[in-house]
Amino acid sequence: MITLTWLYVLIGVMFAAFALLSVSDRSNGKRFGNAAFWGLIAVSFFFGDFLGDLGNGVLVLCLVGLAGFGALGRGNPPTTSAEERAASSERRGNRLFLPALVIPITALLGTLVLKNSGWIDPKQATLISLGAGVLIALAIGYAWLRPPLLAPLQEGRRLMDSVGWAAVLPQMLAALGAVFALAGVGEVVGGIATHVLPQGSLVAAVALYGIGMAVFTMIMGNAFAAFPVMTGAIGLPILIHQYHGNPAAVCAIGMLAGFCGTLMTPMAANFNIVPAALLDLKDRNAVVKAQVGTAIPLLACNLLLIYFLAFR
Amino acid sequence: MNDWVLLGILIVVVGFALRLNPLLVVTVAALTTGLIAGKGLLQVIAAFGKAFNDNRFVTIIYILLPVIGLLERYGLQQRARTLIAGMRGATTGRLLIAYLFFRQITASFGLTSIAGPAQTVRPLVAPMAEAAAEKQAPTIDEAGRERVKAYAAATDNVGLFFGEDIFIAIGSILLMVGFLEQNGIKLAPLQLSVFAIPTAVLAFLIHATRLLLLDRSLAKRRVQEAGE
């Protein structure tokens, strides 16, 4: 059966290639820093399950050391000029979209068709199908476009270098969340939230729960971390037990209030910082800034929805 | 219970505000929090490493970069621009509203990974939105382009977040079912996911309105240019 481990090996191969190609890129003054960074990520994908927790921790500290003290630069892989691209786009037309569409279509079909086939791990069907889609798209690309052998890896490295250290920030923030959980940060925040709640006011309790979900999500970068804390401190004892709110409405909409927080925080790096890096935006927080205007009115709507739907 | 563990949160907030390297800030915050809570240094580093390893799946998405990069080499972004430039009535706002609708509907069927910043926004949606903006405001400056691209990424997030919870087998719904069951409340996923629908509709209305306002501000820029 194909499991996530197969995909991890494939990604490990890709990062190992990025590392090797970085070493030979003399145009990047920090080429050894890039090579070490992508090389360590390759090690993590190949051997992460065998390194032990402390070994993984040391690997993370090495990544942080490289990124934190400016050892990463940006390579200049060989690529085509703007004129060549325009000419190629003119000649090949809309067929250029096809290989890009192969990936989501494979992910979709794989999820629907292969999920219960016994060939792939059903829990990871979409991600594994996505990986298969990448290989199919690459095969089509090689057959049709006849690029130089290393072109996909060099072009991939070009994009990867533009993302840079931000690539591992989502994993780092998940790890921070684990340490916060270990240290009992959630319980302390929940305790504070219960303290500031005025007694006897349903409106105040709903507002504190919804806004608390959003703010705690902004701190943790993840509504999943905020949900058990805020619901355990306010949602369950006060909104559901004391005021007899509908538990499904309180929890479901409370979670969505948390998602409004996700839109407003650089801590949700995979949604807010990585896209800014992928799009080469100068302002790292440009995506967050574009989202605040949607998130705040929507948070207000969610508070009203909890109030009117959970307490009819 | 030790209230000083909140110092970790303060370090994160201050570190991000001072624009220090986020990887450094996060590491210092984690080590500080763990040590204040009375854990040993090695224990904190091990917990940090374990969670880092368990969350490798969030980094899977970069597997797409070689394909996207290869297609860019042969003019994918230029093609996306040409397609929109030749389309009458295509505006940044209308294009992104259509994408928002697509993203919410597909996410509500659990198809969250078929689109995203690497899959669709960088290769297709952002260049298309930029091309439409160039038609609306031909002399758009660098800041204006950045804003349009940021809106493309933002639209992807809004569509994903407020579509996926309608699907019954998504992580957040399963988390809620599990949490409530632990606390003696038995609910089926469907009972929770129906309550995601009103917010999904409101998210569409609010974000679509903002996208139409973006169109208006681009049109205004054009009028100003004509007046000069």
C-alpha cells in the first residue's frame, strides 16, 4: 500500500536535488547556506522517523541557526527570458494550462476512485494523489516541452529560493504550539478569560467566546489549538451548560470565529506568509492586510449568528 | 499553574513587531516557555523536534514547484495574462469573485488541496488578476500590482476557510465531534457542518463586496488619469 512515507521520500529527493544544485550555483554568494538548509530538510523527510525526538529537535535548531543568522541567499538557476516566455506562450497557446490542470484533476480522481481501492492509505488519499499528479504532469511536460533534463529541478529551486526560510515556518509554529500545550499556556489563557467574564450577561459571554477564539487563534496561528481551550473555558461551561445553548451552533460557529483570526495573523504562516513569498510581494504582511477588511465584519457576523442561532 | 508561561506569547508578539527573523523568534519563545514551565532544556528541544517531525505534511505542497516552475519557463503566466486580456468585461473583482465561488464550492465537497497558493494562485489567478487590473488602470504602479496580487491570495484563503467546514470529514469538524464526545455530548458531523453554511454565505457576500470596491478603486484611478 502506498503511504505518506512514499511521498516524503519523493519530497526528500527533491530537496536533496535543490541542495546539490545550490552548491554548484556560483552566482549565489551564500550557496553553501542554501545547500545546508535544503539538505537538512531533505534529511528530515528521509530520516525524520528514525532520528528520535531530540535528534529532530537538534535538526530544527540547525535550520533556525542557518536562517536566523542570514546564511540563506537566492540562487540564479538558468531559466528563459521574458521574450522567450512570451514567444513560447504565443506558440503553445492555451495547451500550456493542461499540465497544470492535470495535478488537481489527478488529486480529485485519486481521492474519489482510489480511496477504498486498498492501493493507497485512504486517510492520505488526496495528498498521495496530488503527488501522483505531479509525476504525471512532469512526464507530460518532458514529453511535450522537451526541456533540459534538470530544468524542472532548477525551476523548482528558483521558486523554492524565493520562499526561503518561510518554507519551514508553518512546521515551526506547529512545534511552538506543542511546547505551549506542554507548558499549560492554554489553561492559563482560559483561566484569564473566565476571570474577565462579567456574571449574568449572555451577550458578554458570546462576545468573549467568539472574540477569544479569534484572538487566541491569532496568537497560536491555528484555530485548532484555540478551540479546546476557549470552548473548555467558556463555550462548554457557560454558553452550553449555563445558558443551554445549542452545542452544534456554539462550537461550529465558534470555530469559524477562530478562522477569522487566522486571516489576521502572520502566525498562520502557511496561509499568510508563504503566499506572500510565493508571489514575490515586498511586504511580507500584504496578504494579512488584504484580509483584515473581510475578517473583522465576518467576525461580528459570527458573534450575531451564535447569539441568534444557538439561543432560540 | 504558572502565569509566567505567557511570556512566550509576549516574545512572539514583540519579535514579530520588531521584524526579527520569525524562526528565531519562535524558537526563543518555545525554549523560554518550556523552561519557565519547569521542563528541562533537552525535554523542550525534544518536544519541539517531535512536533516539527509530526507536521511535515504541511510542507508537502512544495512538491508542486518543479511543475509550476517548468510551465512558467514556457510562458504559463504570460498565457494566463493573455487569456484575461482578450476577455471582454473581465475585471479583477469579477474574476476573483468567480474564483472565490469556485474555491468555496470545491472546498465544501472536501476538495481542499486542488487549489491553493502554489497550485492555482501563483501560476494562474494572480497573473490573471494583474492582467485584468492592467486593463482597468493601464498605468497601475508597483504598489497597485502588489495589492491586486495580495487580494488574489486573500481570496483563496477566504474561499478555503469558509467552504471547508461545510464538508463533514474535514479536520476541524472531526476535532469538534471528538471534543464534544469527550465532554459527554454526542453529535454527528452533519449537525455541526450545517451551521457553517450561514457564515459561508456571509463570507462570500462580504468578500465579494470588497472585491467590487477594489474594482471601483481601479476604475477611479483610470478616471483620474484621464483627467490629468
